[in-house]
Amino acid sequence: MDTTSVAVAGAVTFLWLGMVLAISFLEAPLKFRAPGVTIPIGLGIGRMVFRALNLAEAVLAAAVVVAVATGGPSAAVVTLTAVAVAVPAVQLGVVRPRLNRRSDAVLAGEDPAENRSGAHLHYVALEIVKALALLALGCTVLAA
């Protein structure tokens, strides 16, 4: 890959990774431990934060795709880019609607302990895959 593409793809990839780690693995679980934050308040905050994160991810994903596509990437870089871009698409298109239905029910007064959903675990598993793909992509791009 050419040096400009490497620099842009590496920087944007690690920025994206940092945002995922900060929001998904730090802010999300901690907000429910803050004094006075009820489950409905936490869900409302989470929806706003993840909506913003997903918008930022779309912009960052587009920037990574452009940088990689214009830089003469290796097959490994193309594959890791595809994984990093596909995971949020699956999260938004498949898992997020189930999470939204669940949070709608809780916000409407349903007891969160009843009818637990596995969608949250699927979302977290995909976040782990995404974080690992971004880490591998960033390292692979910089090693090129």
C-alpha cells in the first residue's frame, strides 16, 4: 500500500477501535452502575450513545474503505476491512432491531428480569469480533 493510504487507513482504523473500546466496553457497562441511573434511564442514554457511535462508525468505515481501496491493499487487508465493515452492518440490520424491541418493552414498563433476550450477548460477541478485526486490520495496514 502507498504511504498516504497506510497512514489514513491506520489512523482511522485505530480511531474507530478506540471509539468501540471506549463506548462498548467502558461506557456501556459503567452507566448502569452510576448512582441514580435506573434501567430505563440507562437504556435511553445507551440508545443515544450507540446511535451516535453507529453514525461515527459509518463515516469511519467509509474512510477506511476509501483509503484501503486506493492504496493497493493485500488480500489480508481487504479481508479484514470486509469483516470490520460487515460486522456493524449485521449489528444494525439483524441484532439492533431485536435490542430495540426489547428496550421498547422495558421502557413501556415490562420487568427487565422477565423474558431475557440473547440479543445483547450476540451484540457483545459481534463487538468483540469487530474490535479484533479492527486491531488486526490496523496492525496489518501499518506492517504493509
